[in-house]
Amino acid sequence: MPQLTPRRRDAFPGLARLRPRSMLFTLYGDYAYPRGVDLGLRSLVDVGGGFGISEVAVRSAVARLARDGWLVARRESNRSYYALTERGRALIEEGTQRIYRPRRGNWNGRWCLLTYAIPEAHRSRRDKLRKQLAWLGFGPLGGGTYVSPRDVGAEAAALAREHGVAGYARIFSAKFDGPVAVSELVQHCWDVGAIAASYERFIKHYAPLHARDATRARKRTLPPAEAFIDRFALTHDFRRFPFTDPDLPAALLPRTWPGARARELFERYHALLTDGALAFFRSVAERKRAA
């Protein structure tokens, strides 16, 4: 049975440090949930150990996610198994949509504009709304006004209702008439330079790893456990982009936008590693050791 070799925390091949909570969400989102698999606590601990995460840290993270309503436990004989709750499944499906099925099509030149005047008494609700507006691709225009070049009015209205601030929000479909250039508006609302730099770092880090693993795959010398580790790191790093990149239409981006190159690299490398990574995951999911 293939095993993950326990690693030091600083040996994870990704750009961002792999924390227990993030490890669990990537494991469920990219492996367990799409295949309808519940994972035993022992398997979760084993995977975490292979990434340099202690058993105590994994068990603690599992308990917190269950307490917060993301995971649900079931007992089978003397073993504990965990699956995503309905709330957890919704989160994973939304993230999967952004990561694997980006928006396509031409931009019609319209903007979705949201304004709000939420009282200070509801400050915590306002802060949560802001974070989720960023996830939808909204950028701050200023003075409680956010804009997106996507038709996301229905989603924004649902967020306002979810946070109990619908009475303080207004949503419009608008056309931008200047007087500054639309590129200046984009720069005002989003730090496009910082986003581009993040994509360039991703490409610089993963292009050589992709070339290395492509050679090993051709020679059939890429072990399933290593394919699993590399694919895990790749997904862990790429799934961070939907939190920072508003996924602007091509018409609003620089001609040499690195996001397209980063996505192409991600998709090719992810596909290359999939067979080996899934073979290893199946061996983990089928373990019957007592938790």
C-alpha cells in the first residue's frame, strides 16, 4: 500500500504554507466530495502527517470544522468517518465553479453597481458582506459603493438578504461614461498589478515542476504518492486566486495578462497528475485502520 512519507512543514512543495484547515478543504473539495467518499479520521491524520501536520493539529482542525458546521461525523463500528455537511458541499461547489469553470464570453459593457448605507450597529454584518462581495468579483469604488463588470446582481441581492442588510442595499445595472478611461476605473477598484505578480510567481514556481513531472510521467517513474503531493500543492495554491482575482473580462485586462497563462499551466499540470493522484487517494480512502 503506498504511503506518504512524513515531511517537515517547510518541505511542502507549494508556495503557500499548508495549514490543517486548508488541507482538509482541499482534500474534500478536490478528492473526497467529487467521488462521494467519507474519510476516516485515521486517513485524515495519515494525509496530514505526510504533509508535516501533526496528528493533534489534524484532529483539532477536524473537530473545529465539525463544530462550525462544515463536516459531520458518523460512527461505523469503532471508527469515525467525516463527510461534508450541506453547507460544506455548497462552499465546495461554489469554489469548484470558480476554479475549474471560469466565466467565458464577451463583455457587454455593463456594470453591476451596489451601494449600501449599513448602520454602525450592524458593523459585523457589513464586514462579512464586504468579504463576500470581493469573492463575487466586486471592487470598492468608495463610499459604500462596489462595482463588478459581471451580471451578479442576483447573487449580491442574495448576500444582502443572507446577512440581514437587504433594506440598506441598492443594486443597479449601469454604464460607465467617464470622464476617466475605463482602465483607470479598473486600477482604482482592483490592484491589478499585485494580482498579475501573484500569477507570475505561480508560473515561475510550477512551470519547472510541470516539466519535471511530465518527463517522469513519460518514463513512468512518477510514483502515485508524489503525484498526489504535487497535485495537492498545485490545487492548494491555485484555489487562492478566486479570493483575490475578480475574474475581469478580457476587454478590461492588459493584453499580456498572466492569469491566462497561469490557468493553462494549472489545467495541463493538474491533468498530468490526476491518474496517479487519484490512485493514491483511493488507497487512502479504502484504509480500514481503527481511528
